Amino acid sequence: MKKLVLASAMALASLGLLWTPALSAQAAEGGSGQVTLPPAEFNAYQTATTESNPQQKAAALESFLKTYPQSPVKKEVLDQLMDTYRQLGNLDQELSASSRLLQVDPNDLKAILYSVIIRKTQCAKAVSPSTGVASDPQPCEDAASLAQKGLTVPKPANVSEQDWKNETGVAYPLFHSAIALADTAAKKDFADAIKEVSAMGSKLDGLPEEAGALTATKESFAGISGKSAGSAASTADAQHEVARSSASRRWERCFV
């Protein structure tokens, strides 16, 4: 499962730049308008969001949230906090920030995606190399549940069709990948895993190397049904790598 953990970390590193929060003296509230903050609150917001040292920025953002728990810019602050903890490599705190963001906006695709990747990493660490079964299935099930949610999130009104296509083009293959891993590591449901791999393939661009890898993955899932679950874990590694590498290439084509 080391490849899966590494792939998840690489996905977090490359996908973080997809959503770059726009900062201004007036912060958007829910993307539908502008709000003017009281001077003290604005100064705290400006200080926290413009801090260049990640450790100090995280502390300042947390302090802002504690001082102004009902701030109209709470979502934007949590978004930056999530990215800051990712920059620091603190996945536990990143997951906490993303969970708090989802309490503010349950349909935030970025927070769902980051949560899915972290939960999927936790799932991978719990999988036995010999059996392919997770000793603790909860992270696997949590990742799959969030992924299912992410696949149904509607496009926000303030996001363009092209931007939504770019964002979901990265997120959807990884969501299907997380569901497939939970199918193999927690449920031993190889038939559904095959469906998820096929769904993942339909969301990819169909590059030759992806098509070949997906075909091999589906054949592998079909061949191991009722056999060693450890083989399923290795296959899950392969299909996740297909999704991860495709997401990175898609991001590069769209944003570089």
C-alpha cells in the first residue's frame, strides 16, 4: 500500500493549486455578494490570510476562527486553513479543517476531495499486504461515503461551466477510485469495484496509457473474485495510480 499512500500525497500536492482563493478587502460571502468587515475583524483577517510563514499562518487563522466564530468569511478562512495544513504536511489538522468547512458548506467540492484523499490514505495504511483486508474498515467506508457525496454535488452558481468541468475532471476519477478501494478492502465486493473502475475510466480523457491500465485493472478485478484479497489490494493500487496520474496531467493541461 506504500504506492497508494504516496499517490495520495502527490494528489494533494498537485490538486491544491486548482482552487486558489481570491483575497480582497471585501470577502465574498457564499460567492453571492460582498460583505464589509468591521475594522478589527478585517485587520485580523488580513493579517492571518497574508501571513507567509505556514506555521504562523495556521495559528493566526485558528485564532481568527476562535475570535470570530460567526464571521461571514469563515468559509474562506477555513479554506485557507485547509491549504495551510496541507502545505505543512499535517494531514490530521487538514482533515479537521476540511471537516469544519463541510459543516459550513456540505457541498464544498474541494473540502470533500481533500477529505476523501486523506481518508483513503488512512484506509490504505490499515490494509494488510497479505490479505488485502483493512484492519479498520472505517476510514475506507468514510472515504467511500464522502466520495459518493462528492459525485452528487451540484455546480455552484458562481462557478463557470468550464471551471466546474476542470474541477470535477480532477475530482470524479479520484472519487470512483476511493469507492473501488473500499469495495475491495472493506467489503470484498469485487463486482462493484469493477463498476467503479469502469466509471472512473469514463471520466478520464482516454489517453492510450490510461486505457491500457484500466483494461488491465478491470481484468485483474474480474480474475480475483473469490480468490486472494491481497491481489485486490494491489489492483486497487494500480487503479488509484491511473486516477492520480490522470488528474495530475489534466491539471497540467488546464492550468499550466
